[in-house]
Amino acid sequence: MPYGERWVCERCRRAWDTSQIPVEEYQGLLRRIRRRKLEALGFAAVLAAILVPLIVAVSESYIFLTPVAAAFWLFFVRPFWRRRLLHAARAAPRWDLHPD
């Protein structure tokens, strides 16, 4: 839900206004989450920047490293960054919002 929107719970029919959240804290949270996502994309880009030139310029036989790199990403890198992303989200400040 975007910041500043009003939301109505379908179960209890209470209305919640997200503009009660301090803007600086909310933007700080968004920056931390965005930074974690960019770190993961950056790592994938570096891995691709290494692998693609190897395949194109050196030898096509390096294409067989692609499944190894994908498995490495899937089983080692992705869980690591997912834990960091969850930690950043859990370390977020808690806000005591009151229904309208």
C-alpha cells in the first residue's frame, strides 16, 4: 500500500491512515529495503559480466558453467540476501497506528 493512503479492513471495517507513519522513518525503511535488493541485483550482474565474456570471447564450452552459476545463486546467494532483506524488514521501526 502506498504511503499516505487510507485502508479499510474488510473484516472489522476499521479505517487506517498510513500518513500517521513518520515520513522520515518510512523513507528510511524503503531505502534499506531497496539497497538490499540492489545488492542482490548487483551480484547477479557481476556474475553475468564474468560469465558472458568467458562464453563469447574465450570458449563456448564455458556455457556449461551457467547451471553451476545458477545453482550457486539459488542455493547460496539468494538465501543469504533473503535473510538480509528479512532482517532489514524486521529491524524496521514499529508504529502505533490508530484507526480513524
